[in-house]
Amino acid sequence: MVRAAQRAKDTARTSVWLEGKARRGGRGGGQPSGLDRERITEATVRLLDAEGLSRFSMRRLAAGLNVTAMSVYWYVDTKDDLLELALDAAFGELRLPPEDACADWREQLRGLAAGYRELLVRHPWLSPLVGTFLNIGPNSLAFSGAVQRIIRRTGLPEHRLTGAIAAVFQFVYGYGTVEGHFVARCAGAGMAPDDYFRHAMSAATRAPDAAEVLRESAHMMSARGGETVGEMLDRDFAFALDLLIAGIEAMVARA
């Protein structure tokens, strides 16, 4: 078992999934009564959703569970361990497509991309953690496996598969991250997204240097269509994803 003091000295942290404590749970043997890893992880996700990553602490988590922080440390060595468990728990919310070799890879790719986008918007704390950890928990690996199965069925040559995965899912990651931050800003301001958008655009157009660029943006947004911010975001996401799929098809045709 690697203790917290030892791990603090390591410059290259590995993963809670490699260090034993991720598998600890149950009762007995001196473990805190009424706690288990699943309950602690669920509480972590709820707290992150409610208060965000920057305010998260073991002390606040323990208070929400009505236990001491030391009780939580029976199951994890560090806060990072717990964040990694929460990250993988969130990936468990994704609905993965069946392993059907006859299914249309385009529709499966659209469905998986849409689900990933929704996950990033629903949990704005997720995106920074995706880039922090190894993402080798069981749910993260299941997601990665589904992505690879779908991309392999596109017909792209082997040496192009990782580039296609990057093009699609780094786009989704960026889109969902920005959208999630926007939704969080609206909630923080106590405003609906449409009201916040109108307020922000009105304020920004009063800046002389921004006015001309924003006027051009307004023309493009008007041409795009959509009555609400949600409709505009959905329409842009769907079209951008169609462009990426068309690009994959074009590269397959050239191969």
C-alpha cells in the first residue's frame, strides 16, 4: 500500500486503479461503519456537481457524509484518488453502443459523441480531470473500447485510426467543455441561458473594439437559425460532427 506521504514525493503519479486502494470496500477489519467506496464516490460526484472542483475538499465531503475526514482516508490515500474514482463513475453514465458489426458506424459515432458532449455539460468538473489522470478505470476503458471498435469499422487504414479518434473526440471534448462552462456561468448568475446570452451580447457590443466582430458574429448566428441558445448549440454540434464524418468518408475513399 502506498501511503500519502510517500506518494507526495513522487513527481509522476500513477493511478488509484494501480495502487490497490481502489478495490477496498465492505465492512469489518476496522473499517468505518456505514461507509463503502461506492457511497463515498457517489457523494463525491454530488458534491462536485453542486460546488465545483475548486471548492471540493475531503473535509467538505466528510461533513456531507456525517463522518470524519479520517474515515474517508480508510478508502483512499489522497484527494486525487477520490477524484479519479469520481471521474470513472461519471463515465459509467454513458450509454455505449452494442458490439454489432452490422450497425452503421456513422450513427453509432454520432450517438457516442452526443453522449460524451452531454456528460461534459452535465459535469463541468469532468473536463480538467480527463486531462489529469490516466483514465484506466473500468468505465473509462469501456468508453475507449467502444470508440476504437466504431472507428475501426470506418474502413480507415490502421495508421489513420488515432487521428480520426482525435479529430472527433477532441472536438467533442472542447465543445462540451466550453458549453459546460457557459451553463455553469448562467447558473452562477442566476439566469437562464437565453437571458444570459442576450445580456452578454448587449454588454460586449458596447466595447468599441468588439462591436464590429460581434456584429459579424450576429449575422452568422442569424443565418444559422435557431430560436434558443440550446437549439443553436445543437445545430452547430450536429453540423460540425457531420463535417468530421464526411472527412473520414473522404479519407477512406482516398485510401
